[in-house]
Amino acid sequence: MLLERSGIKILVYKDTIDMRAGFEKLHLYCVQHMQAKMNEGHAYVFFGKNRSRMKILVYDGSGLVLVAKRIERNRFMSHAELLGRTEITLEELKLIFHGGVVRRPVFGEAADRLDQQEFSDRFESVDIKKIFTTQRERLELPMGEMNLPT
């Protein structure tokens, strides 16, 4: 396969891009924003805004190769889900390429920050009082309400 060479790095562009971009624009992103030297043969991965498309730009020794994929079910994972990583392995790329999500264990303060961010993202528009309940509240029963003794 094109990417199965020894010493190849697979680098992920941190921002989403306009997927109409071709060889020239993606090459510009690689050189200016990722400080890439294209003749080293590394692969550069780009995601679209709605995460249904991805592109991979790689130099194969004779020229640039552009691989584009539009996924029909679900979405590709976002760069945010990589937790700030800019380099992935070939196995992780294969997983992402087929619609999977890369998960790595996170420990310590980084895990606490992720939990807090996930909680605030998930429940941003929900009243916290409705989530956390106590045992001494009204219960909605199939036949009507019932007051519990206090």
C-alpha cells in the first residue's frame, strides 16, 4: 500500500478545511502551517467541516498523491477527539479511514479536564437541578403522583 513504508509519519492538520482544496492548497497548508518538507514522504491528513470527508496528501517519490474519501454512514472523528495529538500511527489512520474513533487512556489532571469539558458540553443547555435528584422528591407513577414522606 502507498502508506505502508518504513519511517513514514502520519500527521493530522489541526483545523478543518474546505474540502474543495486540491493539491496546491493542501501543499500550501503542509508547508506553511505544518512546516512540512514534502519530499520526506510523510502523509498529511485533513478533515472537512462536517466530518463526512477526509483527504490525505502524500509524496510517493515521484509526485504528490491525493487520496479523498467521503464516508456515507456516520462521521469521521474530529481533531479534538485526538486530544491535541498531531501525529498518529498507520493503524490509527486505518481505523479513522473506515469510520472508527481512536481512543487512548488519559490519566491525572488531563482526565479531570476532559471530564469537566465533556460534562459542560453535554449538559450545556440542561438545567443541572433536573439531572441531580434526591430521594425525597415527587415520583411520577403510571397512575399519578405520589408524595414521599420527609
